[in-house]
Amino acid sequence: MSAYDTDNIFAKILRGEIPAIRLYEDEDTLCFMDIMPRADGHCLVIPKSPCRNVLDATPEQLAAVIKTVQIMSHAVMSAFDADGVTLQQFNEAAGGQEVFHLHFHVLPRHAGLSMRPPGTMAEMDVLQAHAEKIRAALG
Ligand code: AMP
């Protein structure tokens, strides 16, 4: 497995070098909107410390991230009046990973509604409006 690349896009978001629509953070984790959402409210939870994925993460990094994933799962359920939540997490290119900083996808889901196909950039004002709803649900 390759070494952690400090220039991956999520490392740049953590350093404030590129923008992100931030929803929640604590000492160890950050959550922000996915720019190509496969469902309204699709967001990503990452650790603030470096690791590529589940394969090199410490138990402490995983524990911190899952705690925030649960917080965000409740928030998106409430914000979008969802029926369920899908969590996705990919490891290495062969496992479907494209950005090599550990992240969990949190997707609110509605009964009978499929996820959108990947790869379509959202309108920023729509993403901002969705982020506002999630922040409100976080209280
Ligand atoms: P994967 O590594 O396969 O889990 O995919 C990376 C995810 O990051 C995709 O869902 C992208 O839409 C998302 N993504 C890529 N760049 C950004 C960015 N600058 N801000 C927010 N989400 C991003």
C-alpha cells in the first residue's frame, strides 16, 4: 500500500487550502458536504489526522470517525425526514477509493428512491441550502 499523500484533496481541505461546506467538527474529526452528492444531504466524515483508509487507520481514528458518523446519521435523518441512512466506505483503488484520506459517506435515503449515479457536481447554492438544514438538525 502506498504512503499517505499529504497533498490529497481532503488534506488540503483540512489545512484550509481549498474550500469545503463544513457541517460539524470536533477535536478529531470533520464533516463536510460531498460536492457530487448521490443523494440530497450526502456528506463525508474524515479524521483530522492522516491515514489513507481503514487499512492503515488506528483503532482510535476509526472510533472517532464512527462516533461522528453516528452524529451525522441522526442529523441527516432529521434534516431530510429520511427513512434510512446508507454508509459507504472504500479502501484503495481496487476497493473503489478515489481520495486517499479515510472517509465515510453518509447518505440519507428515502424508501423507493435510488441513489443518483456518481460524478455529477451539485449547484453550490443547493449544497449550501442542504448544509443549512443539516446544521439546524445538529442544533
Ligand atoms: P471515494 O474515494 O470513492 O469515496 O470518493 C471520493 C468522494 O469525495 C466522492 O464522493 C467525491 O464526490 C468527493 N469529493 C471529491 N472532491 C471533493 C471536494 N473537494 N469536496 C467535497 N467532496 C469531494
